Amino acid sequence: MRIVLGSDHAGLDLKEHLKKLLSESGHEVIDLGTHSADSVDYPDYGKAVGEKVVELEKSGDVRGLCVCGSGIGISIAANKVRGARAALLESVTGARLARRHNNANIVCLGARLIGPQAAEDVLEAFLATPFDGGRHGRRVDKLNQL
């Protein structure tokens, strides 16, 4: 699976930690930055990940991962992109439901709110869980029309 990554400076360390795990698991990682601890603006990275995920979805299986300090700002930014369905997650149950019911294509994490092991667990559940379709498909279609 292709995984598009983006973070601001506050999310850099967690993004890099998860990037290593994703690469070791055989995923194709596309890292859109940031690549240093210098202060940057999270909307730029949320937008970039949202756009790239939507673009790549047309040609195969892709998901996104966004990380900032709280996960809130970067998720808002990603969700401004038509076709992006970013979910701010802190639990495995939330990750499964975001995929099963909402066909979320981007997981957002708050580096100041979630530890590395919990983030790994959330990401693993997010990537492993399929979309249920059915009645949920109708609802996701409505989201995509907003």
C-alpha cells in the first residue's frame, strides 16, 4: 500500500517513527515533509497530504497519515480537500470505525496527545480495516458531495 505522510514540526518525531515502521512493513512511503524541526504551518502539510491521497486513489490503494501537535489543525486542513476524509484518531476502535463506516482515507494523530505505541496500534488498525460499503457507501457519497 502507498502511504502519504505529512507533519508539521510538532509532529515530526512521531511521523519519522511511524515512517520507519511503515517502510519496514513493506509499504511504499511518500513523505511530503516537513523534514526538520524548524517551525512550519500545519495547513500546508494537511492540504498537501489530502491532495496527494485524492490524486493517487484513482490509481490504487493509498492512505494518508498526518501528524501535528494536537492532530486537530492538520485534520481540518486535510478535510478542506474534496475527496479527503481525514479522521483524528486516538484509539484502535475509532480507527476501525473510521475505516468501516466512513471510508476514511487519512489518519490524523496528535503527537502531544498520543504515545508512540498507541499511535502504532491506531495506524495498524487503520491500515488493516476495510470499508464496509453498503449503507455506509451512500453516506460517504454524500460526504464527497459536500
